[in-house]
Amino acid sequence: MFIPRILQIAIELWGAFFCMMAAVCMFCNQGMPKKKKLLLAYMELSSMVLLIMDSLAWIYRGRADQVGYVWVRISNFTVFVVSDMILLLVHAYVCTNIFEHHPQEEKRLFRVHLVYGIGILAIFLVILSQFTHFYYYFDSSNTYHRNTGYPLTLGLGLLSMTIDLTLLLQYRRRMKPQIVWSIVSYFVLPVVATILLLFYYGVSLLNISIAISMICMFIAAIVEQGKELRDTRIELMLSQIQPHFIYNALTTIRCLCGQDPEQAAETVDEFSTYLRGNIDSLTSREGIPFEKELQHVRAYLAIEKKRFGDRVHTSFAIEETNFMVPPLMLQPIVENAVKHGICKKREGGLVQIGAKKDKGCYLIWVKDDGVGFDMKKQPGEGAHVGIENVRERIAAMCHGTLKVNSKIGVGTVVEIRLPVLERKTYGNIDCR
């Protein structure tokens, strides 16, 4: 029995270390809502204490000296109390995720308050058991033994978890799938451990399973936070692009009003049609068909041609359109080619746009024969921001790349590569 005991203590202490690190990460986390952050941190700390105290219980088990007598009682009492506290913390975490935006609904639900009552009752019975030995007792050799009331502590825990499970199933659509599955692990793993404990005693399966589920919830919360931060960043980048595009379109129309009112009216109609037909693409956080992205570009170029006349020429070499791209991926690049490339030449120039499959990727390119720029220097502030926004969205949403090559007096080429994937989705975009 010596080796199994040493092995179990080692497993629990390593688990306690991981729980402690997770708690520190939560306390240092600045991007998560305060209530969720604190609940996760306290859950990890409680799991740490649970594992440490259970280790002490095993270390001092059977020691009849004064130190052993004290610590075996303190550690076992703490294990029972902390286990019930974890039930309450998990319940609060479930309710926070479900009713974050529905506080009044949470107050009205009897099940929510019932679990808190069960948790308080469970802690009270643990305290009472120290005097009545209802849950457990110690023999003359200072060895822990279950008593007749022990199944009750398991039953109260299962009842609380069952109620939480009903809440989770009923309101699962209010939560992210990863968060749901991480909480489910707290129901599944301890329940399996509890069933095994009814027939086998000698390994702290329940406490270890609780710690594992706490780690799962921590990992799921961090992953989900990363996704939310990425989506927020993408929304901010899109918000920078949209007003910029609309401003330039309206500026073009304004210029036409003084030159050719009829053309201006026609351009207004085209712009209105463009906005009505593509508003979803402009605001989407998800990928859109490349064909729809081309519609953005063609509409933009149609307006620019009316502004600059024969100074703007276009050419398309589209071999492949059946794939998804980040919204507003091409338009800022084409806009840079027109504004910072060919329009800085007195005679204007040509913008070429192409797309094809190439070496396991979708290759999209925008080429102009404009003035170009020195690659050792940044092109213009507006051009740089637009390109960097596109680069970051491509990387974040589908693990793609963007490369720029330019020569003064020759022009600029922008190449975008998006991976061709099968049965796998990166970010919000299925790049198949």
C-alpha cells in the first residue's frame, strides 16, 4: 500500500500546482468580466486546497501521535467542506453564464435558490458530523472510516449537480459550446467517480475528478476569451474600413455633381444599389463568398472610373471563385492601388485582379502599374493602415498571408494566400 499512497499524493500535489497556476492566471486576467473571473479563480483555489488537504489526510492517516491526530481531522474536515463549497461556486458560475443578461429571471427561478440551500445544508451536516460522526469517524489507530451517513453527502452533491444540469440543458443556447462542454465535465467525471466510490475505496477519485473538471473549465474560459477578443478586434478593424470606404464613395459622387450631374445621379443609384445588396457583407464577422467580395470591388471601381475617367483601367483574371474570404478583404487593397498607385501618375494606369488555385492555396493578387514605393519605407499612413487591417484579419480568420512587393516607377503587387482546407475550419471562415 506504500507505493499507491505515494503515487496518489504525488498526483494530487501536481494537480494542486496546476490549479494554483490557473487561479493566478484568473486573478491577473484583465479581459474577462469580474464576476466570472473571480468565480473561476475561487473554483481553482478551492480545488487546490481540496487536493492539498486530501494529500495531508493520506500522509497522516494511521499516525497516532499528537500531530497526526490533529492534522488527520483538520484535513478530512476541510476536504468535506471545500467539496461542498465547490458545488456552490460551480452553481454560481453556471448561473452567471446563463443569466448574465437576465438577472430578474435568475431571481425568480426556484431551482437556483434550491441549490444554494442544498449547499448550505451539506456544509452544516459536515460540521454536525464532527460531533456525531454521522459521515465518518476515526478508530483508535487514527484511521479514517466512512460511517452510515456517508452516502448522504454523495446524494446531496448529486442532487445539486442534477439541478445544475437541468439548468444547463434548458439554457444551453445562451452559452458558448466550449463553456457548456467544460461544465458538463464537472457533472460527468465526479458522477462516475462517485459511483466507483460506492463500491471501491482506496483512491481519491472524486477529488481528482473535480480538479480535472476545474482545469477543463479554466481552459475553456481562456479559449473562449481569446475568441471574443479576436472577434472584437476584427469588428474594430472593420469599423475603420467601412466609414473610410463610404467617405471615398461619397467624395467621388460629390466631385461628379460639379462635373456631370446626370452621371452623379447615376452613381448615387449605383451606390444605393451597392449598399442595399451588400449590407450584410459589410457588417459580417464571418466569411463571405469570394464572388460577393468581387461585387464590392467592381462597384467601387465603377464609381472610381466615373471620377477619373480614362485614367483608371481594370483587368480581371478570375479562375476560381468557389471559396470564402474575410469580408472587405479586396476593396481596401484595390482602393490603395487606385489612390496611391495609378492616380498619382498623370496618365493613370491599370489595376489587375486575379484569383486561382496554387499549391494548396487560393492565390488572390492585385497588381497596378502605378508609381510604386520604396519597400524600406511605409507607403502612406492610410495605405499602411488599410493593408495591415487586411493582413491581420486574414491571419486571424483563416490563417492566410498577405505579401506586398513594390518598385518605384514600376508598380505594386499584393498577393494573398488562403489555405485550401478539407473538413476543417479556421476561425469563423471555412476556407474550403
